[in-house]
Amino acid sequence: MHFVYVLRCSDGSLYTGYTTDVERRVAEHDAGTGAKYTRGRTPVELVHVEEFDSKSAAMSREYEIKQLTRAEKLTLIESESKPLAGS
């Protein structure tokens, strides 16, 4: 499986990335061996994940999310965390 994820960094900024193993990748970010952007912004918090069958679909979605404004990314994150009606 292929995943696109969004992290909330310790400074409140958001980072979007692609991986095949979300747990490992978040651990790499926290250890300072992930993306250069997150190295000085640990600890990070996983706030959004999407799963895809193909790498190309995941990479396309990663690009789409990276093009969103901060406000749009926050709306995406909040829409995922709301409980379903009747739950």
C-alpha cells in the first residue's frame, strides 16, 4: 500500500509526505532522519493519512495536498477527525 500523510510539527506548521510505511516514516521524522524540513521541528504529530493502491495515485494526491493553502489543509484534517453522524 501507498500512503500520503500530513504531520503537525512542534512549531505548528504542517508537512505533507508520501510513504509505504507510515509508522516507520513518522519515527524517522521524530528521530531527525526524515525530511530536512522536519529536522528542527520535532516532535511531529500525525494528523492525516490517506491510503492508495498505486504509487502514482498517492504521489498525485501528495502534490494536490501540497498545493492547498494552510486553511484548506486544516479543513481537510478537521473533516477527517469529526465523528460520523449516529456514532
